[in-house]
Amino acid sequence: MSQETITCPGCGALLPQQGIEGPARYNTSGECYAAYSELSGYTMGKQDIHFMHQHAIDTYSAQHAGSDVKTITVAFSLIGLYYAIEHGYTGKQVQRVHMLLAQQKITWPSLSLPKKPYSFTVIDVLHAAPGKHWDDMLKKWMLDVWMCWEHQHTWIRSISQTLLH
């Protein structure tokens, strides 16, 4: 007897259907969110000074954007990825950027979603051996999500320069 599968609407990951309901704050399946929760347990448990967990949050949030996801969530996650990837910011530094942005009174636009499919998902991170391999896969996942949002890079760079410099 074969297991039924479900496709995550955000990242496209094909997962065994378990009947888990996903949170409304993301365009995700419950099964995909459960995998993200497993990775979150790891990144939070590391208690590293660089706060890698922030990168996982931003990557998952950007990858699971959609019509019901708040525009501020998408904007913050993409700006976080921008600073992490293009400027080498640690998760702790990105968290500080988010705090500075939160002080601004901005009506965040609805950004058009990527047209090209993602090559990496949280599932790919979890398929690697835990520990350093998860850290390395998280970096690959971050870069993939950032590159899929390439059509928004000009806006992200511009709004970051305008609001934070």
C-alpha cells in the first residue's frame, strides 16, 4: 500500500501526507512546517553567537510567501537574506536590521512571487547529516531562495539603502 503525498504550496516539496494543518502565517503544508520546526529546534538549540536561527526564519518565510502571508513578513525576510548573503551579516546582525526596520512606519508592498522553482527546501537540509552538514545545507538553501527572488533584488537593495543608510 503506497503512502499518499502532499505538495507544499510554498516550496513545492513532495511529502508523505500526515494530515497536519499548517499555520496560516505561511503558504505551507503542515507537513513542511513540521520539518521546519525540526530544523528550528536544531538552530535554536545551537545557541550560537551568530544566531543562525534568524537565517532559517528568513529563508523559510521568503520561500513560503503567498497571498495570505503578511507583506511585512516577506519584505523583512528578503531584506534579511540580502544582508546575510550580499553583506555577510550573521543572524544576530540581521536581527538588528529587523529591529531597525520595525521602527519605520512603512506600508510594505505586495511583492510578486518567483516564477522559477526552488532547488532546495527545508527537506533538503534535513536530509543531510545533522550538525555541520545541516549548517552547510542551510547556506545553500538561503542562496537558492535568494536567487529565486532575483526579480526583486533591485527593490530590496533600494529599500535597504533608503531605510537603513
